[in-house]
Amino acid sequence: MIQTSLLATGHADLVTFATCSADQKVKLFRKSADGTWDAETEWKAHDAPILHLSFAHPIHGSLLATCSHDRTVRIWEELPLSNASATAPRWAERGILSGAKGSVRAVEFAPPNPSVGMRVGSIATDGHLRIHTSLDPELSDWSLQHDVHVPSLSGGDEGGAFPPVTVDGAGANELSTGGWGLSWCKERWWGSVLAAFAGTSPAVKVIQLDPQPRTLAVLKPQSTSPLTSVAWAPSCGRSYHLLATGARDGTVRIWQLAPPEDESGKQWSSEMIAEFPKGARVSMVAWNATGTTLTTSDDEGVIRIYKPTYAKNWKLLGKMTAEDPMSQPQTGEA
């Protein structure tokens, strides 16, 4: 086929990112036509430091979920320009999801699935994974669909890694050294499946939610260091899934998950296919859109990028830091 002309659509390719902080505010930035990131709006979203946020799939519109030390998850929707005032933020609150008995450490929208409606998952320091669902087009009605205590969910021997739960949902040692996180399976074919970890356990539980929550696999390394982050990669046609985890001791691991070949098999097989050495505490692991490149960040401000070779061995592709470059001396000065 020969290309005869190029049609300029004229549509604006809007790219947005958001940040949250201990100042209880969410800030939105948009990428301008000249490639710069401009602050667009900010608003006070919670009554305590905000710990995490998540955008919904664009099929649902411009939706944002935030979670905080105030033990709530809040859903925000971007208002059309015609409905927004000059003084009020362009993002309106559509729901407050409460019930947690501890700080809500992570929140993430589920991939779009019309059969179950819009879902958002969150996990708090009380060890509970909560799944809220809304079938209301106006997003004013949210119901608690599942409430799963991750440490108590059957599957795998946790070795007594979880200390007794206090009124606040976690012991003092667990709050200072533990971690809580979740990540959804990106493929709708497998239903509502996600990975979650809680407390000081080094294990990730792969959980199928419907019809009743059950454990499909437990990813447990030899190390006892608590986890800090987990990310489920888009499969993009692969017959297996990839998950990445980051730990408090700085170790990054990549796991391969394989669903059963027939309907009779209930458990998924798992294997750790890569492990990168210890360093500073891992703060984030994230995949690219095709699940072929892994990016990590740590408490020292170093970002690392990993990619598999042709032999499917994962290697460090490169790293960068967020520090400003050292100022160069000016020539010709006295």
C-alpha cells in the first residue's frame, strides 16, 4: 500500500499527570503543545496526608481516586469547562469510600469490565483489601463488593509473619516496617484478578475475586524483607503474566505466572525469573504499556530501567537520578 497523503486530525493529544503529598493536596499538570508541563489546577482532597492516587481507564472518562491517612478513598471527576467556575477546582468529588480501620496505603481502578461495573480496589493498614463497585452513571452510589483480610486468606504458609492486629489495624512495628499494595491483572479474560500484599510478609497473593475471593497463587521468595510495591504487567498476547515486586531491602524481583491449561486446574503456577541485588528501599515498580520494560525507583532518587535480552534474561538497561546536574563554573569571571 502506498501512502498518498497525511491527514492532520487537529485533535489535541492531552497528556496529564497528577501528584499528591502530605500537604493534603492533589496537583494536576498537562503537557502543552511545546512539550512543557504546566500546572493546571490543585485542590485540597483529604484531611490528612495523601498516600496514593490512580487514574481510571479513559473509557470511564476523567476519573481519579485518592487515598489517605484519614482512612478514606475519594473519587474525583473532571468537570467540563462549561461547568467549572473560576474559583472552584475543575475536579468534583463523586464519592467517599470509608470503613477502613487504618491508613489506606494504596488504591487502583480495575481495568474496564462491563459485566461487573466500575471497580476500585484499596488496601489499608488493617490488612483488608476492599473492592468498591459503582453501577451508577453519575458515580454517586458506591457499594462494598468484597472485603478480604489478606493475611487470613487461605493459600501459602505465611510463617506467622503478621503480628497481632491492634485497634488501628496494625502493630507499631508493622506500621514502621511493613508495606501494603495491590495491582490488578490488566486482561479482562481472566475476570477480576489482582495481586496484593499486606504487613511484614514478603509474599504476594494472587487473588480471584468472583464469585468468592480465593487465592490462585502465592509468590513468596526466600527473603523475609517486607514488600513496598507490586505491579502487574500488561500481557499483550502472552500466554503467561509478569509481575514485579520491590522490597524494603532494595531487592527487585520479576515473577512469571501461568494460568492452568484446562478448566480443571484451580491454581496458577509461578516462578521467579529475575532478581536484582539489594540497595536502597524500593519505592515504586512500574511497567510500560506492553509489559516489556520495567522501571523502578528507590529512596535515593535513582530510577532504573530493566529489559529482557533475546535470551529472555532481564538486564539493567540504564539508570538516572532526579538530582540537578552540578553547576558548571562560568568562564571569564574574576
